[in-house]
Amino acid sequence: MFRAILTAAGLFLATQIPSTQALADTRVPQNQAEISLGFAPLVKEAAPAVVNIYAKIVHEQRRTPFMNDPFFDDFFRGLSKPQPRVQNSLGSGVILSPDGIVVSNYHVVGMATDIRVVTTDRREYAAQVVLADQASDLAILQLEEAEDLPYLELRDSDGVEVGELALAIGNPFGVGQTVSSGIVSGLARSGAATGEGIGYFIQTDAPINPGNSGGALIDVNGDLIGINTRIVTRSGGSNGIGFAIPANLVRAFMRQAHDGAEEFQRPWAGMMGQPVDADLAASLGMDLPEGMVISELHPASPFTKAGFEVGDVILDVAGEVVNSPSEMVFRMSVTGLGDTAEVTRLRAGAREVLTVEMMLAPDEPPANPLSLDEGTPLPGLTVARINPQSILRFQLPMSSDGVVITDPGAYGSRVGLRAGDIILGINNEAIKTPADVSEVLGNIGRWMKVDLNRQGQRVSLRYRL
């Protein structure tokens, strides 16, 4: 579809080559006309598959004279009428199929109540989110009544190399569709995570600005290698450090959206780990720092079942190098649920390849959620038994046990309770099950003391009823 022409200066110029030539024909431009073409043929073919997205988000906000005071706002929050507040979001998207499947960023459309998508030829479509995930900052849209649309092919992003030429296409600052060029500056960037902290990106110096979010990062063949998502900046504009979500993760989203998933499901590792640095490598007897060492491992983890132990070093997953927890999550997400992955383990200097099942976090023991009624001091408080699913949801330590708050409710929020807090005791009574919470609160006096484990810190809340 697209052919690359290598200039004497080392830049790629894209043009169409007659079908009589080899598909991979790469040559020096033959005349000034070919040189002057630049990226025009490539952009002409790829740009129509990149769309502008206009999203509207309606928030219900209660206004009180004390809304800017964090203390009094809690007390007066229920005494005012909610007022709608409209927030408009501008971004980009990429068409991935002729029937109108579009990928964009979660932060562009994930919470939108009204989405309009405009193509380069000014056609306008209503769109619905069919699958979105805040942690990955990806969303899949379906355009209504769309057919025969131009679209981009997904490239295997594991084959992308540093130094490749790349074009970023989007709608920066709302000025209209814009194309910028650069190179792939880095791979496996996981330090600038999005959403809930799960980040694994392709870095590029192609200028990316506000409004480019959700746009395309393409190679010189016009294939999609990533979805532009964020930048590192001090001014608000591009400083030459932009990040794109790799196409292989987009492919995993497409697969789950096609299967009818209502939320993106990633395999559960059931472990905590850290990158191997020079000091850690020396203590483990490794010649070079590489891989990720396991620091915590849940008994129900698929890695436990495969034979891994705390202290083992994971070197690669499915043949791809892993050097951080974010890379582990990415590799498992790309592999997909229900499949298996070959994982290389380093233990006592010996390397071994083990097969690990890609599975969801089990709901065992049963969570048995319990929501307190109006007859208790904390109506609306919802608690559940800790199991692998709640450990994953609230990012709890792998050894966590007991009862976790899944929803503090209105009253619970006012007294300082938070979702993810582990209840250790109430009025010095140990809490082991959700039923214990109901029983203790049913016989409470005029004072209440709640002991919590909050992100590894012990917290005690005392208040009068």
C-alpha cells in the first residue's frame, strides 16, 4: 500500500510504487520531483482514517456557600440542589474498521454523555463507547450508521525500533487535523503511567499537543504503531517528549470488544515485584541487572501454581523482555485471558522456562459483601471479605486478609472512611468477616473507634455518635 524511499540524507519519503516493482523496494530518489513529494502521498492515504472527537460530559454539582471549604462542605453537601455542569472535551481518534470502530483515549471519551465524531471530509457521526479502561487510557467507540470508512491497519508494535520515522496525526488545540513528524525515541517507557498507574509506552519526538490525544502514531508504511496519549511538558505544549500506547494493546482491546466484553479484563499476576538494579543484581549473583524480582506472591497466583517463588527473577514473558511490573502487566494483557505464556525464570543462576496460565483473579473465598442499613451508625457502608479480586481492585498487599471497605457511603465518607481501607477492629473488637461489622455496630454505644489499615499504615478514627 505504501512504499518507502530512502533519501541520501537518511530520511524516508513515502510514495506509491508501481505494482511491477518488489513490495519492499527501497531506493534513492531518482529526481527532484520524488524528493519534493515528502510525506504527501503517505498522509493523503492515512489521514482520512484519523477523526476529530467532540465529547460532552455533564456533571451534577451541588453549590453551597461553603463548597470551597473542605470541612463545612461535607456538612452542607446534602442541603443544596444539584446543578448540571457541562464540560467539553476535544481529542482525536483512529478508525480501525470500515464499519466505524474507532479507538481513542479514555480521558477523551470515557466519561462522556454525548460524543460526536467528525471525519476529514466533514461527515459527522454519533458514537457510543463499547469498551473503555481508565488504567490503560483506551476506549473503543462504535460510530452509528457508518460504512465503507477508511481505516488503518495495526502493526505488530513489538517490531518497532528506536530510530524509526514516525508521523503523529491529530487535532492539536482544536485547529484542525495536523500532521507532525519525528522518530521513535524510546521503547518500553513505563515511568509516566496513566490512569491507575498501568503505563507502557512508545516514546516519540513527533510534536504532540493537547487535542492530539487519541490520534495516530504511524510508520512510513501507514500502519498504526500507537495511540498518542500524553506528553511531558512544563509549558503545556510539546517539548519533544510524547508517549503513545502500543498497537498490540489496542489489538487486545479490539479482540475483547469484538467478543462483547463490557469492561477490559487483563490477566491476574497475583504478585508484587521490582526492577533488578545493579545492587540487587550483585546480591543475586547476576552478571548484569535485568528482569524483575518477585517480592510478594499470592498463594492462588498462576505464577505460584507454575512453580515460581518469592526471590525468583522473571526475565521475559512470551519471548519479550520484562524489566518492570508495568511491562509484566502489558505483556500479560497482550497475551490475553484463557491463553498461556512461556515465562523465563532465573533462580540461583539457572534459567528455566515455565508455562503460566493467563487467568482472572479468583473470587475465592467468597466476598460476601454486606451493606449496612439505616438502623446502623454508618448507613450505606459496604464491606466485603478480602480475596484476590479485592486485592487487585484496591491494590492491597498480597498477604491481606479480613474485611475491606468497598464503599464508605455518605456517612462513612464524612467521618473519614475510604474505599480500600481494611477494618482491623471496631471498639477494640476484632473484625474477621463482614458479619462481624454488622454485629459490632448493632451493639454500639455513644462512642465509636475504628482501627484501619490504610495503604500499609495503621489509622484509628474516634468520634461520638
